[in-house]
Amino acid sequence: MEKLIGRKRELEDLSWAMQSQRSEFIILYGRRRVGKTFLVRSFFKDCFSFHFVGAHKMKKEVQLENFREALMSYSDNTDIDHINSWHTAFKQLAKHLETCKEKRKVVFFDEMPWMDTQGSEFVQELEYFWASWVQNRDDIVLIACGSATSWMKEKLEDNQGGLHNRITHRIYLRPFFLSECKEYLLQHGFEWDDYQILQCYMIFGGIPYYLSLLRPYLSLPQNVDSLIFLRGGNLADEFNELYSALFNKADRYINIVRLLSSKREGFLRSEIEENTGYKGGGLSKLLANLERCDFITSYSQFGNKTKLTLYRLSDFYTLFFLRYVERNRFRDEHYWQNHFTSRSVEAWEGFAFEEVCLHHLPHIKRGLGISGMATESSAWRFVPKKDDNRKGAQIDLVIKRSDKIIHLVEMKFSERPYTITKDYEQRLQERKNLFMDIAGISRGAVHTFITPIGLSKGKHTSLVHSQLILKDLFAELD
């Protein structure tokens, strides 16, 4: 098995659970393809007392037969009777675990949400298994893993039945940061520089599975065409598979992410309601599920006005697919090689680079020298009323420090040093004045720029308080 990159905190949590003097219930969640199974298999070196993987969209009878076959394999007992209920399945599992000689008996349920088919009573029987058997022992480590993060949250973490307050560890597996992507690619023979890795991240994000499909003997545009635009490419049908594997009635979720992809500054909830027709608790659940699965991100407005929360599409693959792949109806197999340098790509690059920066907020704080300082991060948006002559404005990232300094962060993608023109300097100053006026602030607001290469020198850069570049986003965190 290949080397595990990063995941230091997650490994510490698993180590702590193995050294515990009690039985442990661990839930591991995160976006599909982010490496949850690989993390568990790497840590335990595939040495489990029992390991079972749920089957997608399979009936209860199929799941139970698969469970019986897994039990026969781990117990070396081919004489296990037919299992017709999860009650019997867990009873047989307990019987098997009682014969295991390991000091800590590790039970790994992968893709647990897929086991909970309609009418199966899987969750109730899991509750009973834990309450009636596991909690009376001190040697069980049960790991529940799943990409359907909304299910993990509702059925396990927020469980009000037999699993209430039984979860001992909650491990969220985030996508890789840029530094971890760089380490992965170097480990696999790539010779790309930081700028090329940034471009790769803007398409695939920090998703290890996507990185594993790249080939070092191809350029990035060639890789993109081979994986996404080539008919039969490994990621050619990823979009529909991704959403249908996670959500019932996936079309509702796709409608929302398609809307969010159309405006880089994001949408207010009221605007989502107006454009989709989804409202009330139904919309709340859709948005919460999308955010838990790392497809969208909500940003509070400066001043913590929760009713003005902004929702942005934050999944890089989804953004790229909706912008370029879905529209490429005839699947030009060399599309990206022919278009990645065209001016039509600039808008997407700007949007994607902003998301890269927002995914690297700890690196931004580190680059500004405020890692250890209390801060509040938010967005700010001003929409004038009909009788207000002022122009609307938005700042996608505002960092308020405990020492009263407020960073108004500009994130600009450019292949060369970014130039602040006279007109742009004036717009920045006007927007800063408007922000301070609306927020009731008399001083302390400063301009911060994040660009790949930096700012070009000139008389219009004097308003910039601080700037970060690519090396700051690639920095390794302590």
C-alpha cells in the first residue's frame, strides 16, 4: 500500500482510540473520493477483526448475504446459516468477535449509509448491538465510515436513540491542501512547479482519488482531456455518479449547485428560493446536506447577520464540469488542450482561484502573521435599496482581528504580476469607504492582496497594506 500523506491529526485520533481502556465508536466522514477508506486501511494495515462494505442501491437481502459472506471469511466458518435480518446479523457478529484473540477488536463498516435500505431497521439494530453488547465490553473499536455525510450526521451523530452520546470520536477528513497535493505528485513522479499544481488544484481540488488518476508523462491539459473529455475517460461520468451516489432525488441538489455555479459572489438564501422554488425546511435540508458533503460553503456576513448568509459553490470538479464539460455536448476530446489559454477561461480562473484561497484560510492567517490571534472570517455584501444612489459592492473575504485591524482581502488570479490601475485603485478606495460607512468603522480597515506571482510595482499599489503569493498558500502548517 502506498504512503499515506498528511492526516496527522486523524492518525492521532485513531491511535488514541486503540490505546483506550474502553470500547470506542468512531465516525469518519468527508466528501466522496477524499480517502477515508485509504486512511483506515493504511492505519490498521488491513488487520481487522471484521470489515464490511455497504453496497450502493442494493436491497436488504443482498446486503445481508454480503454480510454473511464477510463473516464466513473472517471467521473461517463456512457453516453460517442464512441471515434474514440485521438483528441476526449483529448477533452473529458478536458471536464471531467473542472468538477473536486480538486485544483490541477493530470492526470497520465502510459506506455504512448504503446498508440502511428502506425498511431494513439497520440503525435500530445497530443501536441495540451497541447498547446490549458492545458497551458492556472494553475491547471493541467500531469505525463507521460514509460519504453520505448528511446520513452520518442525522443517523449517528445526532441520534436520539440507543446511540445518543455513544459516539466517542468524530473525524472529518478534509481534502488535501496545496502542500499535500505537491507532496503526493512529487511522490508519484510529477515534475510540475507550484503554478502548474495550482492549475491542477483549480480543476480537481485536493481530492486524492482524482490525483491518483493523473499520469506524469502527460501535461496537465492532456491529463484533463484524457480523464474528463475523452469518451470513456475515468471522470467523464463522475458528475452524475457523484451526486446520485450521495443523494436521493439528486436532481434537486444538482439544480442548486448549477445555480451557484452561475455567480462567483454566491447567492443569498432568498435568491436561491426565488431561482429554484425550494423553500422552508426542505431547502434548509438540501443546503445542509450539500455543505456537509463539501460541495458548497456558507459564509456569514460581516457583523454576523445570519439571515444574510451567502452560499457559494466550493467543489472544484463540479465548478469545472458545469462550466466546460456539460456545455461541450459533442465531447471534443482535445477540448482543454485547445482552450485552456483562451480568454474565455479567465472568468473561471478567477472564480476557482478565489475558492483555492478560501480553502486555505489557515495559510492566509499564517502568511499575515496572525495564526495565533483570535480572528473572525466572513464575507460582506451591500445591495442598495431602490432609493439609495450608492452602487452595490461585495468583498468575498473579510478577516477581523482581535486588535481591531480588518483585512479586506482581494484574491486575483494572474499568470504575471498583477497590476493595479488608477481606475481600480479608485474603486478599491470607494469600496473601502463604503464598507467602513456601512459597518460603522472609523479606522483599521486595510487592503490585502493574494495573487500567484505578486503585484507589479507602481504608484497605485500604495494602498495595499499586505500581500501574499503562491508560496504562502503552499506553506506547510505546523
